[in-house]
Amino acid sequence: MIKGQGRLPGARPTAIVDIGSNSVRLVAYEGLSRAPTPLFNEKAMCGLGKGVATTGKLAEDGMARALEALRRYRKLCELMQIEDIRPIATAAARDASNGAQFLAAARDAIGQPIDLIPGTREAELSGLGVISTCHNADGVVGDLGGGSLELIDVKNGRTGAGLSLKLGSLALMDASGRSPKNAMRIAKQQLAEAGALDHLRGRTLYAVGGTWRSLAKLHMAQRNYPLDVMHGYVIPARDAAEFASLVERVDTEALVAVGTISQQRRPALAYGAVVLEEIIRRGKPGKVVISIGGLREGVLYEQLAEDVRARDPLLESAREYNLLRSRSPRHGEELIHWSDAFMESSHIDETAEEKRLRHAACLFGDIGWRTSPDYRSDLALNTLANSPFVGVDHAGRVYLGMAVAYRHLGIDEEVSAQIRSLATPRLMDRARILGVVQRVAYIVSASAPGVLPRTKLICVKGKVVLTLPPDLADLAGERLNGRLKQLGKLIGRAPSIVIE
């Protein structure tokens, strides 16, 4: 395959084929890395698990749709020249009496052996998926599929003991006779002894799975939420429980924006809501966070070496964007050190998380250079607020987008008050400061590598001082003075340019 210039050099694509109780999905990734980027993502709503709770068997029509999807995925992987294909199967195939028969046919359809994952192992992998995508994850992962619910504690990069319950949305729908009231009784009974919830009080419930993502999507619509990205969306626990109760009792078709949810997914919404409400009642978390990281991401993360796992996925993504989209990747790295010196000398208070975000913003700073100058701020804001990278919450996304937007606009113009409202005034202040620091850096260097290390921007005795070597003295014109004056005004210091 001749790779496009937008592809990372040396990356070998890999694919996960996830044979679930509700959907069968192919996700092809650019490569096995700390921040894997999907090359291709497709799902088929097969409903394999529909009826398993009552009949004990996979339905013939569901198996036929799944096999058709697997044959298509096999051909797609051939076209993408993917050799590393990892098919996995979960609750429907492991619980059904004809599961082994189906898996034999599925193996022939996809052309690869299929890993049938036990429930506790599924919980472990889902936990690893959240650890890999949520910065400093601390709480309980709940992975709600069509056939089962997996629960596992995560903290300090480790998983606790996982468990699997037959509370998947399709399984619960079948077992309850399509009665949300009966479903509440079943969920309460099964979750009563779920030890993973014993230490959830006040912590975070990480919600994984398509049904819960659909509920979050509807919740976003109710709020007219300004971002579209699902990962990292936060709902206070009380609000989540009240919304779940609403979904349980009203006609699904009456919900705001239900048209954005697939017809196949809608019947399961009330049963996913039942499980969510009961987990909140039983475990009393402080908040619910939506995670796109789950089983598939856990499978990839587990294959990484320990030193690679220890890397920051946000900074890894930022370095990839910097490599693929900037004029000079080296300049982005130099900007990190240049802004480090400025921040340290300024004595502007900065937390470890704010420093991490600043470093990422330096790497993202030049991603829009090929776009018209009039559109660069909008491109930066939209790209960084809604891109599928992980390891950052929504406030952090807004900071990244605004810092790069200010780098193009300056601070005399404001961008999207609705989006800015997702971050604190403190974080927005830090975004404005970094945006103007980047504006100075650009005028000094034109984003060329090797220039910033020969200069210095620091605060000294009430002044913000830019030091240039003699051979760069001609840079100290009106334009540079204007940018430095803007920075001085923002931080309350007099600007000065020194040649030495």
C-alpha cells in the first residue's frame, strides 16, 4: 500500500473485530501505539443476543447478519492490507447453547481464530481501556453491553477484581418481558451483591457501551451542549439518575433528539437507563463520565510495553498531530521549553495538569497553517474541541482550542462564549497567556526550527524581556514590539527587547 502523507511513518495497521451481543464492529487502527487513531470504523446492528436470556440460543437472523458483516470485514481488511486482525466475542456467544456452532462459522467468515472472552476477563479489559483513555482514572468502570454488564474498580493505573452480571440491555429486556418495572426489580437484585460498587461513593462511574453513550447523547441534546465529542462528557450523578428515570417512564420517541439514535438502539435505552439508575442508587458515585475506551482499547493497551503504557496519551496524540500537520515538528517541541522558561520566571501559578495542557497546546499550535488565515482560529477551536484524541476532559479540550485560537486571533477578539463556558476563568486566563506567548514566538521564528533556543522570553523585575542574539537584532521591529506589548499588558509587566 502506498501510504498518504497524512499517515505516520512506520505504523503497521491493526484491527479489532468485536462480536458483541448487540453489534458486530470492525475498528482498524493506524498502528499499535499509546494513542491509536482509527483508520476505519464500522458496526452492524445484528442483535445476536436478542432472546438469549429466554430461549438460551442465538437467533438465526442475528447469526446470518453477523456472518454477513464478518465476511465484509474480512474483505475490508484485505483491501487495507491489515494482517494483524484480532476477533473477540463476548456475552451472547459465551451464554448461548449454540454459541460454539456460531463461533465456528464466524471463524470461517472472518478467516481468523476468535477469542471468546470470559466475563471477568471482559471486565479487566474494559478497565484497562478506561485507564488507557481517561487521565488518572479513579473510580468504577461499568461496561454495559447487550448481553452483560461488567464492573471493575480502577485506580493508579491498576484494575481491581472484576465481575460480570447478566444485566446487558438486550438480556434485561428479554428477562423482564419488556417491562421496565420488572427490569428495575431484576437490576436491584443483581446489583445488591456487586462488591465493585461498595467503594464507589463520591468517586467516578466510567460509563462504557453504546446504550449509555446514546443516553449521554440525548442528555447533551437536552442541554444544547456546545461540543459533540462523547469521550469525557461529565454528568453529575444526581442529574444522571433523574435523566435515567425520565427515559424509563416516557415514550422513547418523545425524547429530544431521539432521531440521532439508531432505530435498533432505541428499544434498549430504557433498560440501559434502569441499570444506570440502580448503580447510582446503590453505589452513590459523585459523577458519571462517558468513556469511549473499553474492551477494544483494553485489548490494544495490554499489548503495549510497560514504558509505552506509561506515556501520556494526550501528549502522544499532540506529537502525532505536530508531526503530520505542522510546518516544523521541531519548532513545536522547542516552543514547549521556551514557554517553560517564561512560565517559571513569571511566577504565574500553574498546576501539573495546566502544565500538561500547555505542552500539548504548544504541539498543536501550528496544525492550521495550510488554512486561510481568516479561518485558522475557527479550525483550531473546532479541531481541538472535537477531535477523537483521549486523555483530556472537556474543559481541557476547550483550553487547547482557545489557546491555539488566541494564537491566531490575539486577545482583542473573543471566540464562542458558549464553548468558553465549559472551562473555568482561570483556565481561560492561562489559554490567553499561552496564545499571546505563541504569537510572540511566531513573529520571532516564523515557526522555523532552531530559532527559539537562541532567544529567551522571561520575566525580570517587573518586565517581560525578550532577548535576541545580535544576528537576529533586525527582528526587533514594530510588529514584534506590538506583540510583546500585548503580552506585557496581559500579565501586568512592561515589555523590553534586549540584544546580547
